[in-house]
Amino acid sequence: MIKPKPVPFLEAKNIFLRPVEEADIILLAEWMNDPEVTYFMFTGQTPQNREQIAATIHAIVQSEKNTVFMVCSKKGDPIGFAGLYDIHSRVCRAEFRVLIGDKSSWSKGVGTEVTKLLTFYGFDRLNLHRIWLGFTSDNPRARGAYLKAGYTEEGILRDDNYRNSRYYDTVRLAILREEYYKKYYKKDAAEFAKYPQLKSVIEAQKPRS
């Protein structure tokens, strides 16, 4: 039987995003039970079997308040999980979360690329006004990715997470719609327009002569 080729929903230079499929549960369970992957996360504090993780993923995917994706390499291999959570229709805000579970993809700019792509998507497609995120203070890869994507630090939640025999602060960052369109939208739109999944949408927005 020929395995169908995954169809990208969103695409950037080195990665693409596609819907989450049932077959992804096996890999997600592996990542979420890997202490190295979840080292700075609240997830992973207790073991979870495949059925428990499947229930969690199903709830996330099926909620109208979340828009989530599998992150894939250009070869089609799943390397992470990312999305916009708790989308608020009145205030027009959402929380960005990303997990790069494939350790061979770490420190290669994947986190930055995913953050930029979903930030663009959140403002351009979902009409959001504010996107925020949080990360553990001792996670330098996360800090670098989010700052490169244009997010601004807003505050620190002291001793907000317990892991690895110690408490960690949580750093909160966010980006507002007007900030994004002033500094980043034009460049990001030009970059993502190179790929079929967004080209038609971006072209349709250009004023007609």
C-alpha cells in the first residue's frame, strides 16, 4: 500500500505544518515521555501511556479554541507539535506553544521558523490582536527563538514551575498586531509567498490596479 504524501497547510523555508493525524499519537507519546524533551516543561512530570496522551491530544485538536499542527521537515518527517491555544474571539488573543520533539532538529532555527510562521498565521488568517507565550527562564533556546520572532518580554512569574529538584521562573512574552505589521509583516509575507500554501492568499490581498 502506498503511503499518502503529507499535504502542507502552512509552509516555510525548512519546515511545513500539517494537521495532526491519529498515527501521530505514537510519536507524540514518545516525545512527552522523554525527560530530555520535557526537561523545562510542566508536561512530563508523571508518566502517561498512549491512551492518556491520545485523550489529551484529541481534546486539544477537537476544541474550537485551539488550532494545532504537526511540524514536519521538508522531507515530511514529523519533528514537533505547535499551535495557537485558547483563542479568544472577543479579545482576539491566543497563546502560542511549540514542542520540538526531534532532538536532531534542536539548535537549527526550527523553533524560530515555527514561531514566525504561526505568528503570521495568527494575525493574517485568524485576525488576532495579541499572541502571548511563556517559557522557563533557564531555557536559552526558547528565549532566542522568541526574541528573533519579534516577541517582547512583558514580565516574570517567580517560582512558577517545579522540575529537576528546583523551582523555575516563567518568562512571559507577547507581540501585538500593530507591532507585527509595522516591523515584520511585509518581510514575512514576502517570504511565505514563495510557497503555494500562502501565495494565493497573499496575492489576493494585494490592491487591484
